[in-house]
Amino acid sequence: MHQSIQHLTRGQLEAGLDRIRAAPKDEGVLELIVRRPAVGAREVVQEGALDAEHGLGGDSWRMRELSRRDGAPDPHLQLTIMNARAAALVAQDKDRWALAGDQLFIDIDLSDENLPPGTRLEAGTAVIEVTPEPHTGCGKFVERFGVDAMKFVNSPTGRRYNLRGINAKVVQSGRIRVGDLARKLG
């Protein structure tokens, strides 16, 4: 499926940090949309529907084990967003970005300072809201991008800039497409 790529070292990853820090603050391009129709499956799409109840159309978010105590899917975990520059660095090849498991890849500063929980982003005709739940890498992230990538994204600097990404929920249903600008509201 994907060609074998040598994982980057911590030093190589840290050398890319300045480019990530230079990501736009107020608006950035939606570079990739990925649906996860089943565990381990990825579908890269050019456009999609975001729904306040169901998340990204065609995605398996509602069926995943990310649920509340009552067993219902947690709306605060509907979407995961990764900084496109961070994805480009750890994945090395855009064909490998989807392996991260996130649905939206946006060229925007995802730091807590820039996009704290409660911040809203408009993309296409949809509006999403950053939620407070942390988004951290898992064993699959290590397998796909290496131990050093996991340590990098979960380091104090990586956490400050949310290099592994952020969680969000849909607050206004609408359509999105690759190339849309995601704009910070308010």
C-alpha cells in the first residue's frame, strides 16, 4: 500500500519545528479530508458533509470506543484535526498523512494559545468548535511514524503546539472541501 519510509529521528523532527510554528494563525487551507469507514480503513475524499449529530459523513466516529459513561458517542471527540505541516513532517509523504488517523488536516496554528478549547473555525459552510479533550498519539502512531515521532508530538513543545492534533465537534452542519479556508471566528 505505502512504500517503506525511514522514520525520522528526534533531531530531524525538531529541525522542522520552525516551519510548523510559522503556520497561519487566523485562517489556513484545509489540505486533506479523511474518512475512517472502519477501524484501520482510510478514505481520502475531496469533499464531505459535517453534521452536528453524526460528525463527518461516512466516518465511523459513532461506532468507535470513544464513548461517554452512558455508552453514547462523545460529541467532543467527533473530529480530530492535525496541523498539515506537522503531518507533512512526521509522514514525509502526503500519501501517508491519512495513516495518522485524523479526519481534517489544516494548515493552521493548533496551539492552545491560538486555538484554545471553545474556539470556533468556519470551513466551507460548516462551523466546528475545539474541545478540551487532549489528542495524543497511540501505538498505531508509533508503528506508522516511529517512537521518535511519538516522543516529539508528546514532548512539552509538541503538546504546546498540539502537534498530534486537537479534538473538535461540529456546531453548524455544512459541507467542506479540500482547498477551503478554515477561518478562526470571533
